[in-house]
Amino acid sequence: MERKVKTPCIGVCSTVFGDEVCRGCKRFQHEVIKWNSYTDIEKEQVWNRLESLKILIMKSKIVIKDSLLLKTKLDLLKISYYEKIDPYCWVFDLIKQASQSILNLSEFGIEPLSGSTDNLVDLKQAIEEELFTLSEAHYQRYFKLEDHYRE
């Protein structure tokens, strides 16, 4: 199954305002600019980095009790997700796309971990902020450090 979405872009690009990491899709500025010239392998590397960060974040916030129920509900509600990746990314996409209409995560086979908020709008904001923070840290570590050594 091929990705339904060909780019992580969500149409809220902040790199045009000088951000090194896009506040929308969390790609680095140079990835946004060069995306159309990237090979499939380069694109997949970007997707993999973003997905690994999403998994890290979601595993600290929720537990998936029933991934088959999750998949069934996502299909039923026509929530976009990529079947070949970790179900924790599916939950990220679910919360991002439907946080205001979901009343109970357990209906999706998901439970919040203790210490996580039950309010999905707050959870959506928290995971978005954490993904941005981790993406910025990754950029600072691997790209700003390179610039520093080149000087």
C-alpha cells in the first residue's frame, strides 16, 4: 500500500517566515524547499524521522489496547492513516484530525496513560508542541552543529 499523502505538508508553512522547522508539518526548512527534488529514499527518511518522533510522543501519552478496533474505527470514520506504519502514528493522526469530535478514546481501543490529559483538544495541542520541540532539537543537534563546525 502506497502512502495516500505524498508530502507531510499540511498547508500551514512557517518556513516562509524564517522558521528553521515548519510549525505545520515539522520538516526542516531545507526539506520543505527541496522536497520535490528528493528521491523516494530521501522522502522516506524524512517520513521515518517524523514517524519515530510521533511514536515516542504517543507512547508517553496513551496505550493501544486493541489495534484491530482502532483500525476498524479509523476506516469507519474515514480518518486518513498509513497502514504500514506503527499504530501509534495512527493515533497521532486520529487525535490531530478528530480531537473535537471524539468523546471517548476507549471506543477506539485506546486509553490515556495516567498523567495524560483526558481532554483531546488539550492532548492534540500537547502532542503538536512536543513534536515541534523534538523536531527543533533534532535540527539544532544535527544541522546547526554542522554549521558551527563549518565556520
